[in-house]
Amino acid sequence: MKRHLLTVLLIVLSVFCCACNHPHTQLSFIAMDTYITLSADVNDGVLSSVRQKICSLSDALDFHNSGSALSILNQNAGGPVDGDLNTLLQLARQYANDTGGAFNPALGNIIRLWDIGGQNRLPAAAQINDALAHSQSGDWQIQDGQVSLQNGVQLDLGGIAKGYASDIALQMIEQAGGTSGLLSIGGNIAVLGSKNGDDWRIAIQHPETEQASIGTLSVCDCFVVTSGDYQRYFETNGKRYHHIFGQNGYPTDNSLRSVTVVTDSGAKADAYSTALFVMGLDQGLAFYNQKQDFEAIFITKDRSVTVTPGLRNRFTLQDGGYYYEN
Ligand code: AMP
Ligand code: MG
């Protein structure tokens, strides 16, 4: 985890240095179990308010802290919600439906069982099946500010919370009059406006080499989120067990190393990148053709790179060992 944070930090800093010649204020801190860097053309006070907001979201959404608002819902099999938790859970429900349960915030029991990045357990099949029976996407609802969890479902918002936080942070900066900015919440990137009239160049993490990028994206006014099997994992007997779970309760095991999503909402980019990683390349491309509301880059274990049409002029591959699939 720490090594990954360093990688994110280095890549973000290298991007931020390009922005040093215009009056951006910058602020870096740790929250949401990750490294956060904010840079925008607003004053220090605005970025301090954004930090406070992100820290309060971090407290409310922490699955591992028994006192968080999310944990209290989990302990009580639901209850009333308002504000950000209400909005975020409605989005989570919608993306779970849209992705046919590939994005599944009801996986809390599975996530706790494996505890990737913590205890790093390799559970017995019976334990996984038991946890899976209490992790079904259809076993929770939210309506009129009331959440209901059935069948022991525990909600975990780790696959969407950082993206949602980037939405809120960007909104706050815009409301304060900001017109140009680059925010990174553990690699969940939000870009506002342009960089002196040019696109922002966003480095995409190399899936095999730490502290290196595989390519760059030239974009403005959008959110860029990557899910990958290198972000949080352990290895035993030559096999990697990472933090993104498929519908069988095991870490997803398909051809993908990473998926990057570019779209107009941080929460959507975050939920979709997790979901596409679970779906795999073919199903992911079918989902792309069906939805048409995002763009993506898929990188596979055999070093192929598939870029959806809207990003083909925007992505530059830097590693000659990888090849374009399309
Ligand atoms: P991300 O890095 O955004 O792809 O999200 C991974 C995190 O989301 C994990 O650390 C878990 O907390 C949670 N998670 C794992 N698998 C899923 C899934 N299939 N759907 C939704 N959230 C998941
Ligand atoms: Mg995600």
C-alpha cells in the first residue's frame, strides 16, 4: 500500500510540476486511506475547506471503523441516511444495477473475509461461499432516505468513495470561482478546465513497473480513474490475490491488469472502472457499446492495450513492450 501511495505521489507530482508556472494553490494530505493532492486557481482557504470536507467524508464512509456512519448502517441492517451518504448510496445502487452487479457495494462480508492489504487471508472455499451468500447485490435498497440491508449484507463503498469525493472537491472549487485545477485522490484524478489553454497531461500508472507510467492522457474537464490488480494485493504460491472481487467471491481472474475510465463524473468513473475490471475485456467492451457514456483504456496481462474511440487521439503509449489491440 505504502509503495503504491509513493507511486501515485510521484506521478501526481510530475504532472503537477508542469503546472507550476501559473498561480495554482496546492495542498497535500492523507485521508480516505490514501494520498491526496489538490491544485487549483483558488486561495488557501478554499483548499482547506475541501480538505475538511474530504476528511469528513473519509470518516463517514470508513468501512473498517466501527463508529463511521456507514458502519452504523451495517450494524443496524440499514436506517435513515441524508446528505452525502444518501446521495452516494443512491449512486452506488444505480451503478450496481447498471453493471449487472459487477460493481457490487454489498461485498462487505467478502472484503472483510479476505482483508486484502490487512491480514491478507486466503479463505477456505466454504468460508467464501458462506460470505458470498451474504453479499448479494439485490439484497439492499435505498428509498426516500431509508436504507435496508437484508440477509446480513454489509456495504463497502471502497470502489466508489474516492471518485465521489473528487466530485464534491471539484464542485467546491468551481463554486469558489476556480477555473483550472488538478485533483488526485489516491490516483482518482479530476481535472478542471485547461492548463494555460492546453490539455492536462495525466500519467497512467504502469501495471508492471512501480513509479512509472505506461502512457499519458491529454484531457480537460473530466475525471480519470484506474482500477488495477497492482494497487492492493498479496501473493502466495506464485498467485496474486488482489482487492477487486468478482461475483464468485474471489479476486477477479481474467485477462486484465488495469482499466482506466474517463467520464464526466468521479463517482461514475470510479464505479465503472471497478466494474469493467470485474467484467473483463470482452464484456467490458460490450458494456461500453451499450452505455456510450464513458471512454476507457484496457490493459491486459499479455500487454495489449485497447483504447475506446473517444480516447484514441488522446492517449500516448510510452512502453514499446505493449501493443495496441485496436
Ligand atoms: P477500486 O480500486 O476503485 O477498483 O475499488 C476497489 C475497492 O472496492 C476494494 O478495495 C473494495 O473495497 C471494493 N470492491 C472490491 N470489489 C468490488 C466490486 N466488485 N464492486 C464494488 N466494490 C468492490
Ligand atoms: Mg472504483
